[in-house]
Amino acid sequence: MKLILFIFFGICLLPLSAQNSLEDLLKQHNKNSVPYITVQELAMPKTEAVVLDAREFSEYKVSHLKDALFVGYNDFNIEETLKKIKDKNEPIVVYCSLGIRSETIATKLKNEGYTNVSNLYGGIFEWRNNDFEVYNSEEQKTDSIHAFSQHWSKYLLKGTKVY
């Protein structure tokens, strides 16, 4: 009987243990092909870098980091980015919601010869979770964050989730 109860509770608690930490999630999905920069390193004191938003335009319109350039993910165009950032040694920080899509875009930049590219650890979710400001399409401060999906939104702990 004890064995049956142990198995029953083990099965019931299994979904709770499946809640990965951000670190586990990034280890699972990323290859570490690009070094991370933390939100604190980027924000305090403000690191001088070109900041690229590697999310979809609908996400960018809801909120983005101040002065971030939209480059997208599904429609990312390396030629357009080459026109915007001519100095291949200039510091570049790429972000997305959590740091998964941004690694893909950052890797493409590195493959084009950019030498100083970083991936924002935890993306805009971690940025907002640490109380840093985000801006909407009118460049006004907002508390709204595009949460990408119900599944990924569990990593956004602060702000108003928009889908």
C-alpha cells in the first residue's frame, strides 16, 4: 500500500518538477554559441552597444528596450542589418523574450564577421523582472510585455502580459 501511495504522489508531483528554471531552459535550447550579457551588465551603468530586438514586430510594438532596433526573427534580413551596423567591431546586444531566438540571430551576425556580439540573458522578460523600463510603439514607458505564449509566459514575473 505504501508503494502504491508513493507512486501515486510521485506521478501527481511530476508536473511540478517539470517547471524548468530559466537557466535550465536556456541550457536546453541554446548552444552557447554567443556569450551572454546580463540585464544588470547592460543597464547599470548603461553599456554602450547597439541593441537589437529579435522578436516579431507585434511583440516589439507592445514593448521593447529603449532605442532597440527591430530586426525580427522569422523575417530577419542580414543584408538590412549589415546596412544599419557597418562597424563589425561595434558592441551589439541581441534580445528576444528569453534569449533563445536572439542566440540564433546573434550567431548569424557572428557568422557575418561581427566580433562583439552578446545575447541578453533572459531577454526582455528578465529585463522587466528586474524592474528595468520598457517602451511601447509610441516610445512611452509601459508595463505591458508581449508574453509570446501561455507556455513561455511563466518566465515573465512582472508586468502586464499581452498575447
